[in-house]
Amino acid sequence: MLVACGLRRMKYPNQFLTRNTRCRLVATRAVQVETEVKDASNAPSELKSYQADGATPPQTPPVSYPVAAPAVSAVDAVEISPKVADLDAQRFQLHPSVQYWQSFTSYINTTFVDTDLRSLPATLQQLVQRTSDSAVLRDPRAAAYWAYHTARMSFFIGQAVTGLFAHHLSETLPSSITGLSSSWAEGGNISSGGTQRKEGFSSADAKTPFQRISSNAGRELLNRVNEVLGTFGQDYDNIRAGIYPMPWDMTPSHRQNNPLFMLARTTQSMRESVATLRRRVRGQAQPMWLSSSLYPQYYTKTYHYQTDGWLSDRSARIYEHNTELLFLGRQDAMQRTSLLPIAEYMREATLGGRSPRDVKLLEVAAGTGRFHTFIKDAYPEMPSVVSDMSPFYLDRARNNLSYWRALRQPGRRLGGVDDTGVTRFLQTAAEQIDAPDQEYDLVVCLYLFHELPEAVRRQAAAEFFRVLQPGGMAVLTDSVQLGDRPAWDESIGAFGDFNEPYYRSYVSCDLGAMFEEVGFMCDTKYLCSATKTLSFRKPLD
């Protein structure tokens, strides 16, 4: 098996920046910072050309990433210390998606942040032209992909607007008229019903999220659509290159295409949106209904102001829908970036004479198992373990995997629980994984680290290292950090206001150094919209 020990030679070396190129890039950045300190009024954009110090830029890889219009950094103050993206450039091979998204013109939305939305015509025009190219129309697979995902985006835009407007009514009209404050914000412990519509919120001196967006609706929509189309374009490029299959949920008979199923989800989503937004504008989290010494203290928070945190069936049932609502339908596409390093590992395993049956995978903090269904769809014969701390989310994950198997692998004996190929659904914490040493070849973890205290992040990284076999790979996917999307740097920490107490420390956390300290070697960095994926290798000895 071709596993990295030291500097690994790639089959397609031109897909990545070499370490020497990155070192020159970082050195050039240091000179730029010094210059910026001397003349802050003429500070250049955070994003510099990859032709730093005479270095040759990477050639076009098998997966194409178009050059986007240059971004304008939202950071006015000059920062001398390197950002996380600068540190990543010293440790990781940089996938072409890193350059693409660092130069992508897009801005933090205005739901809760005052953002100066600039004109985005160049990038959007390029993306629209790309998606409407005659080649797309001649390719049935491409046409199917874009038709489905355009409809998906439109659906979630409509859902988002409806949820924001429902919350707006709950704040600006007496609850005796709307009925929203008390009945829709169920479980919120915020509204007492009746006519007390302004407890903790006054429309006279504050704007609702709906009012914020409405005041700049055209550019806000343009901004969001711009980001979504860029994400879908990258996702389909990966599919076209054969890195992973078409999304299995595009199957026409999928339950999400059932109007009754979606009506029920929409009703649940609107109720939760109103409740969550009411808590958010007041900064009042719902008290956790369950008191237990079995869970770590950090886990008992109601992150995102969501009802019941991670500890109810209601929360588990609506989680997938509402995260897609937040990202206007691009959540799955961002998550599928995690399949890129997995595919690279499996390519190496195949060259070494191993099949998917010989590779054992653990997903940590898998939640409802939504992403795990995409892993199984790409590698149905791979034995895997789905872990999480919430029994409610694990039950939902079992349901999702069983549904995937019934729809995509009917009658096939994959083994494991419900013949899904999942050998165990494991209730365990990331920082204390209930597994023997060197048990797995792949450890995958999505969107967990931004919700962990830094000390627990370090413990989790050490556990990933412990349970991996020598030569194994850890895949970590989470929110972008400082410098990954330069135009977002000024406002990226605002997500911490969504009852995310560890998010601001996360965006400045040097994950590469953290994983190296426990024994890993940094491998490759990928970006996709608001998401970054890092892969790490455990040395053979």
C-alpha cells in the first residue's frame, strides 16, 4: 500500500502545491505583512497569487476548479500573526479547491450580521454560464444533477423565507393574533403566550432577521445563490471525475419526494425555526430537560439554540432538514468533500491488493448518519461503525442506514446491523472511544471540533491516533477557519453567538499542529464553501 512516510509522492503531483512552493508562499506572505504594517492604508488583498516568489502555479487537475473573481477581504485591521490558513499552507498539500474558495467572491449573510454586500456579477455570471453550458444539456447525468439541485436550492430558499417570516410575525404581532409565540415556539420557555409579544425583544429598537434580510433582499439572494452554485459546481466536478457516485437521494422514489413526508417535515421545521430564532434574538438558551452525569458538561448545551440539544427524538428528526435550511440545500454537497481523501485512501488500498471488504471505517459523532449513507453508497461492502453520544441520533442513524439499504441495495446481504454493512452503532465520546487500539483503517469525523473545548479536541485527536492502524487515515471536516475565506474573516466569529461557546476558539485553532503533536502527519487540505476537510496519516512505524 502506498502510504506516506515523510513527503509522499502523488500519482497526480500537479494537483497540489509542493511543499517548497508553499514555503515560498508563506515567506512571501511574511514580507507582505511587513509591508502592510508600514503602509496599512494601501494594504493588499489577503489572497495573493500562487505564483509567489517566481513559483510555478499548479496545472489544471483532472477535476476542474474555475478561477473565481478576486475576493475583497473584509478585514480592515492588519494582523501581524499568521492566520490558520497560513499555517495550514506550511503543513498540508493544498487541493485546488483551496485556491478556488479563497478567491471566491461571497460574503457572510446579513441574518444577524451587518455586512456590506458588494456586487457579485462577475462570479455569478461565470457560474451561471458554467451550469447552463450546452455541454451540460448534452450530458443527461449533468442535466439531472443540476435540475435536482436547482430544485433543491429553490425549495430550501422558500423554506428559509417562510421560517424567517413566521418568526417575524411571532415577534411583531400579539401572540393572541398569530398564535405563534406560544404554540410554535414550543419548548422554548421564552414566551408565555397571551399578548406578551415583546419579552426580551422590542421591534422598536431591534430588527428581526427577516427585516435585516428584506432590507437588502436582492443582493442577499444573489450572495446566497452565488455560494450555492459554486458548491454544486465543485460537487458535480468530483462526480464527473469518478471520485464518488451521484447522490443516492436523487432517486425519484426517495421519501423526500413524497409530498406528505415533506409536509410533515416542513411543519416541524417551521415550528423549530420560530422557536430557535426567538431564543437567538434574546440570547436565551433553552434549559436542558435532562440532567445526567453520564454526559460531559460541554455536551449538555443546546447548541444553535435548538430544542432539546442532542437529547431528544424531536431534535434528531428535524436536524437534517434544518441544517440544509441553514445552508440553502448545500450541506450534503459540502459534506461529500470528505469523500475525496477517503477515495484517495481506497485508491492506494486497491493498488496494495485490498478491497473495501478489507478496510474498516469508524465515523465519530455521526449524528443522524446522513453522511454515512453517502459513504455506504460509494463503498457498500466496507464494514463500518457509526458512533455518537446521543441514543436518539443513533436511532435516527439506524433508520437512515436501513432506508438507504432498502432503496439502494434491496435484497443484498451486506452483514452487520439490519444488513446495512454497519457492524455496530456505538454510543461513545470522541475523546474516549470505546474501541481497541489499532482497530480501524479510516476514522472520519464531521462538524464536531467546533463544539469541543480545546482540551477535548486534543484528547479526541489522540483517540483517533490510538484506534487507527499504522498507515491509517483520519479525515476531519468542519467549519472554515481564519484565512480560509478571507472576505469572511471579520465576521466569521459571529456564529459563536448561536450558543456555540467554543466556536471562536475553534476558528483560530491550529488543527495541523494539534494532530502532529499526537503523532499524525498532515496530508491534504480541501475547501468547499463554508467547510474545510483535512486528512492526516498515521505513520507506519
